[in-house]
Amino acid sequence: MHESISREHACIVLDTNKGCLLIDLDSTAGTKVDGTQLEANRATELKPDAKVEFGGSTRSYIVKLDFTPYQKFLKEHRSHL
């Protein structure tokens, strides 16, 4: 917990066409991906090993993605989506 991180700061979204996305939910102190400040309410693609930082916290998070189950699901169900 850090005073500069909002309770609803950002969200991660899986999009069938764009992959894994991070959206800053108009937080006061912002969100960074690989050192770049995100624009509020705008989806940014998260690539494997991206470094994510929230607000003024000194903690950072490295994104580890395994799309294997997701890709399998899409392959089997794409015609139904």
C-alpha cells in the first residue's frame, strides 16, 4: 500500500485482437510502463517482461505473460465470439 496509489488505479484487459492491455483509470499519480507515463483511460499494450509502476511507489512489477491457454481457447471458440 502506498499513499499515491488509488484503490482503483489501473486495470488489465485481455482483448481478442490486441492482446493484454493496461489502462490507467485516471489515477491521480499515474501509471508507467517501461518508464513511460500512460495517458489516462487509454489502453496500452503490455508486452512480456514490461516493467509497470503505479503512482509514486518505488515498487515495480514485471509482467510475465503466458498466452498459451488463451490462444488455445480463441482457436477453439473464435467462430462463437
